[in-house]
Amino acid sequence: MPAMTGALGERLQTSADPRRPSANLNPRLVDRLSLGFCGGLAGGEDCVESAEGATVHEACFRSVLELPPSLPAPATFTRVLARRKPTTRQAV
């Protein structure tokens, strides 16, 4: 996979992971945040629309992100984003 470059890529890669530490922590947080960020840029107004956008453009995302066999569900986007501190969400 190509490395994320630029200010946004660096911020996403260094974001603190709010999930419980686990040996099976997949996919990477940066990949989930990237999907959500792209969904917002594309005009998505909630986690459902971010998940739908990820599904529509799955082939493109798979070429640049390390994604598991199945894409995150809307509830997954909601859980991951809800666990992040508001100041952290605003900083990215």
C-alpha cells in the first residue's frame, strides 16, 4: 500500500485509537477515518451515507487502503467516531 502523504494523511495516521487494545485490531483506524472523511467530502451527512459511499467506491478504496474483506457497517463508523474526543475530531 502507498503511504499516506500530506498534512491530512499525517494527522489521520497519528490519531489516537480509542478502541480497546487487542491482538485482532483490524482494520486500521486510519483506514476507517479515511473512509468516513471521504464520505463527508462527498456530501455524506451521516455514518450511513459514509458506509454507502464506501461500498459504491469500494474498488478505489481497496487500491489505496488496507481494508478487511467486508467494509465497515454504519454502526461501526458511529462507534469509532463516537469514542473519539470532540477536540480530536475537530482537529482532523
